Amino acid sequence: MKNIADTVHIGELIAVSRFFQLNTYQMINLIENGAMEVFEKKEDFYNKYGEKETYTELEDWCELNNGKIFTKSK
């Protein structure tokens, strides 16, 4: 299992948890279980999902001002 702290700062986790309306514990569990992904750069996100208007394979996604993108699978 990868260390979440190496990927996500607690401030980012708090900000994104408000967007997804989850608590931080739920966010960490989703990331650990692969139901939520964290992309360091927008290019990494586009490489996996493509650049399009809507992403039907995702429940939702959020881009932070530092360029990180959080996705939540359906």
C-alpha cells in the first residue's frame, strides 16, 4: 500500500473533501481502495481519461489551483 501522505497534503485533502462532501477519513479510504485517484498534473489526467467536456466514467472530479486533480469513480 502506498503512503497517502507522499501524494496528498492534509490541506488538499480537507479542501477536496468539502467538494466531494466526504470527511477526510472517507477520502483516505477511497484513495487507498482505488475508488479515488490523485493526479499530480493535468497532463496525467488527460493521458488516462482524455480531454473532453464530460467524463461519464467518473462520478466527479476536482482540480486544485496547484494543478492536482482528484477523481472519484462511479
